[in-house]
Amino acid sequence: SQQGEEDPQALSIQEGENATMNCSYKTSINNLQWYRQNSGRGLVHLILIRSNEREKHSGRLRVTLDTSKKSSSLLITASRAADTASYFCATDPTDSWGKLQFGAGTQVVVTP
Amino acid sequence: EAGVTQSPTHLIKTRGQQATLRCSPISGHTSVYWYQQALGLGLQFLLWYDEGEERNRGNFPPRFSGRQFPNYSSELNVNALELEDSALYLCASSFMTSGGTGDTQYFGPGTRLTVL
């Protein structure tokens, strides 16, 4: 079973625009991680935010975490065609070590 | 620094056969995780190994099993293959997950298993 849900399921934007996707989850977590997957290949780790953190930045990425609402958001600024991929949030639940639980993902298409 | 490697890239088997998938973690990582990504079912946690021991297991039948070797590489075995086992199998590695804080899991490119 999947822990989280991502919203939207799909997103189509033009180069230079910002892309925002949201993730909601159900149980208490140690951390939340965002990954990117290109065309059914391996997952690329983007950013990890711990349960005691509220916001984190990495290059063009900004992640927020609201544990009271059990939700997170990923913002990609000034998107590029190379950002076209599926993006997944994954939660590390406090009651089950090592077991990342993934959402269904958001498919992002960035057109030149 | 080399990332997580998996072999083979593709594997084709027939129903009832056994499949063996291999994973080498990033140097220094002691934990290895296996996930299944089947069409329509998303990414599902299979197994977690650390220091040669199975630490956690997902909701999969016993015909999914594995092991971790002294060099921290790992094998996933799937016995009595069924058509629905067709999926991308992803391996990840991390430093030991301890104290409930979790750590970043780095994924390999995956093995695509097709069961005919």
C-alpha cells in the first residue's frame, strides 16, 4: 500500500516557469524524501527533509514540510526541458525503519 | 564515486521459473533495500538488509527472498515466478539506518523482469 498521494498527477509547463507539486501522507515520519525518475529508469535523490525541519533549498529546488498537516511541497524554479520526469515523494515512517513509502508520483513535462 | 549497480539490466523468464537479481551498494554503505515498481501499483518496499541480516520486510509472499553478503552486496531471489511479478526491481543503499532518524537511500538503475 502507498503512504502518500501526490497532487497533481500530471503537470505540463513551459521552460522558465515554476513547477509545484504536493505530497500528503498519513502517519508519523522521521523524514520525507523527494526523488526524480526519468522514463522508468532508476530514481535520482533530490532532497531529504527531516521531521523537525520546515523548509529546505537545493539549487533550484525548494521543499517545505508541514507535519501538522502531514503534507510537503516541492517547487522547481525556472524549469528546463531536462526537468521532464516523474517526481515521487517518499516518507520514512517512525513505526517501520528503512521502509520508504512512495506516493504515486507527479509526471512533469517541460516544453521548450 | 561509483553509484549503486544492479545486474542484469533485463531478465526474461517464464512462469514457474526462478529469478536472481543482484545489487552492489555504494562503497561504505551497509544497508541495502529492494523495491518493486509494477505498472499500476507504484513503488513497493520489498526487503531491507543490513550487516547480513534481514531488518524489515514488505507485504510480499515468502517466494520473494534475498540475502546480503559479507561485502554488503545483495541478491534478490524470486521463486515460482508469476506473470504479475513482471516489474522494475530497484535496489537502494544507505548508511546504516539507526536511531529512528533514517538516512538517504540512493537507488540503482534497476532490473526489468519480464515473466512470460
